[in-house]
Amino acid sequence: MWDFAMDHNKPLRSASVVFDGSTLGSFHSTYVGSSFPVVTLRDYCGGNVRSLRNAIKYLGFDIKDVQTPEDILKAKRLVFPGVHGVGAKQEGVWFSSHNEWQDRPFLVVCLGLQLLFESSEENGPVKGLGLIPGVVRPFDSSKGIRVPHTGWNALGIAKDTQILDDIGKSHVYFVHSYRAMPSDENREWISSTCKYGDDNFIASIQRGNVHAVQFHPEKSGDVGLSVLRRFLNPKSGRTQKLVQRNASKLAKRVSGCLDVRTNDKGDLVVTKGDQYDVRERTNANEFSFLNNTAFREFPLGDQPMLQVLRYASGNVFVPLTVGGGIRDFTDGNGRYYSSLEVASEYFRSGAAEEYLKSGVKTGKSSLEQISQVYGNQAVVVSIDPRRVYVKDLKAVEFKTMKVRNPGSNGEEYAWYQCTVVTVGEKAVRPIGAYEFAKAVVELGAGEILLNCIDCDGVVAFLTSCQGKGFDIDLIKLISDAVSIPVIASGVTGAVEHFTEVFRETNASAAHAARISDRKDVS
């Protein structure tokens, strides 16, 4: 069963709700150091667990980890994050054996909510706990929606509950491929719903002591912290001022993208702009860290990167993505690390090319392994193609399209060739970006980060494309070809570039890198 969430984190400022600056300090100091009941948490060392743990600690609560089934019986307030694969079956056994968990305040997140239903079709059918009538089924991408359902979406409040008080019309963060639907049989459980495509699926449930949310409160900025606080301490009263926005549907995302490297002092700095320390600026509601240096040598030895990830996940509660070097690796001492081991460490703090040649999935590629354990929404594949102009369409075996900007010799058609990072440069590969994108979807990718190198870095400077925005032709080509979310990347120079990419393509998100580095736009 069960999808899994990417260890994506978000700041204390969401797209829809913000703290009043004067109350944030009092909010934090009110809870830190107070003698609240200990929160019992099931930590299975993956996915969103560290983010959830950090959010609970940020709100001032101590945590007791579940080590044995008996710890569940002793819990005064119990929190379970989502569970993927075999773990879900194990948790189901624990729950089924100890029905007393329903006698205490209990909160489950994302896939934990799905576990409470009768069964799920994910990796199944797999039997659930049967507490709530209904079957968990996948979103249907054939209806034109992107799957996984990833990003900030609005809630429709079905009934008053304390933990959802005052957050109607606010955005919260979702990342999942399967959902439970309302019915006459389960309607009394439903506290909120969410609209995505034709589906108005169950976003949260509450009955007695049982609370469950499909969204991720630990990644939903201020509004998510408010949900957690009200569950953890129902008598606390309202200490924050929530600003209501007109949230009604899935929002397009603008994410802070930082290309980073380690400098001579060992600090992690951005490689563009004025090379500021990444810890100096964390004002965005989604982050991507793309590491350009130490990942080439030894990913698990990159202590500055790991330190920044731990610091960020403990202080900013929004989705956080890290890129670079997630691959099979053998260190200088001959110790072999699988891509899964590398990915696991970063969640806790060449595959597609072979598939294109053979057309056979082996189950052993990096993408297949990681998506199997963490779920496809945990896997973001970065594609850096370059534009190759052609005159004779029949001479090219890759997907070719008519482009807006002709080549230097008047060529009206081009294809996009994939590049890979080698030491000090990008090398081209005999692979088309269109074909590569479709392949990584088949292998388990849940999102694509797309960046045309003609519009980025030195190449953009030499071709006078610096600050000209996104490659609309490329982004439209790929976002029309795949059913998963696509993140547009490029060297933006104006707000209008974001408007253009969202209006003219099916991109779900856009990176703000240089435009935020230079402080040209707030």
C-alpha cells in the first residue's frame, strides 16, 4: 500500500496564511519550555518523519518514540506519520492488535489516513484497518490532472473541529497519488475535503479522539503549525493571527532554487549572485538545493550540505528538495553505497538511459529502487537539455519541434539533447529530452525539474539569453508529454516570466533563482 512523501520542507510563511510578526515570538516562547504532555511518535526513519519531529519540537513538546507495541498503550497523545510499503502492513498489525489506541488523542498524517480505510489499491489490493468505510484508489491522470497531486491546495471545511478552526480558504501542502472519496457510509467522519480535477476527495477526518489529515501539516507553513499545535495542546487558545486568503484550488508554485557549493572555508554558498551563505536567506515557501561540488566526490561525506539540510528542516516548515549525487557510489576505500543508502541519508537529514536502450525495467535502477521504498513523489528527476537546431527533420531520431526563435542559419526546427554533469563541465548525451522524460516517468519519477542550459549560466551569457526567462518551447514540449508535475527552471529577470510560463505551458511550478538572488523582485 501507500504512497510516500518527499522530504520537502517549507518556511514559516505559506502561500495563504502568515503570522503577524509581533505574535510569532510570543507564540514560540509560550510553548517552548512549558510542561506539556509528552507526544508519542512512531518514527520509522524515512520520508516526512524528521520534518514532523522537528515541527513538534519547534512547538515546544517532548517526544517519546514508539519502540514496542506497548508504548502505544502508554501514550497520552499519539502521532503517526504516513507509512509506505511493507511498513504499512507492520503498522496495521500493531494497530489491529491494540485497539486501545482509539481511547487517546490520535493523529495520523497522509498515508496514515489511508490506512484507516477498508483497503487500498496501491501495491495491492491491501487490507486496511477497516475503521472507516471506503477503498483508497489512485487519481486518474487520463482526465488531464498531474499525478502525484503535489503542491498547495485549498480545503473545504465539512464540519467544525478544533484543529481546523479558522483555516478555511487557506492553502495546505499535499503530495500523494492515492485518495479516499466521500460516501454516505463515511460522511460522518469527514471534517474537510479538497478539490483536484473532478475529484472532491477526503482531506481530513475526525471522530472522537481520532484525527487524520491527507495533507502534510509539518510542510504547510504557519497554517500547518497551527493544526499541529491545536492537536497537541487543545487548551492552548489562539495565540497567532492568521491572515485569510482566497484559496480555492491548487496553486501554481514558485520555489526558491539555490545552486550551491562549498567554498574554501567550508561554508555552503550560492554559486550565482554575490555568493551569500545559504543560511542568511530563507524567505520562500518551497526550496530546492542543487549541489554542484562535493556531490561529485562523496555524497555522504558532504557535511556542509547535510548540516544545512538539518538546520533548514528544523526551522522552516515547507517542502525541501535536495539535488545532486543521488546515485550508486564507491568511496576511496572501496566501500560500496547503493543509491538507496545515499537517498536514505538525505531523506533523514544513469538508469533511464539503459531503459531507453532495452525497454525493460529491471527493478534495480536508482529510480526504481528509491520510488519503491519512498514513493514516486519522493523522486524528482533533473533534466538539463540544450537546443539543437536542424534543417532536415528526417535526419533526427528524436522528437523535433518548430521553435519560436530560429537558429543562426534560419533553422525553424530543433530537438533538445540531454546533458550530464562531469567534472567541471556538462557533457552531451545521445538522448532526447522528450524521450528521456517519458522514460523516467515509467521508471518511477514523480516530478521533473526542467532547465534548458541555453537559458542558464555561461551559455545564456554568451548567447545573450541572460535573464530572458524560461524556454517556453521546451517546457511546453515536456509538460504536455508527461502526466507528472513539471518544475520550470531558467534565469528569470522579471515577474512577467512567471506569468508567461504558467499561462502558456502546463508547468506546475517555476524556480526563482537569480531573480531572488539579486533582490530585483520581492
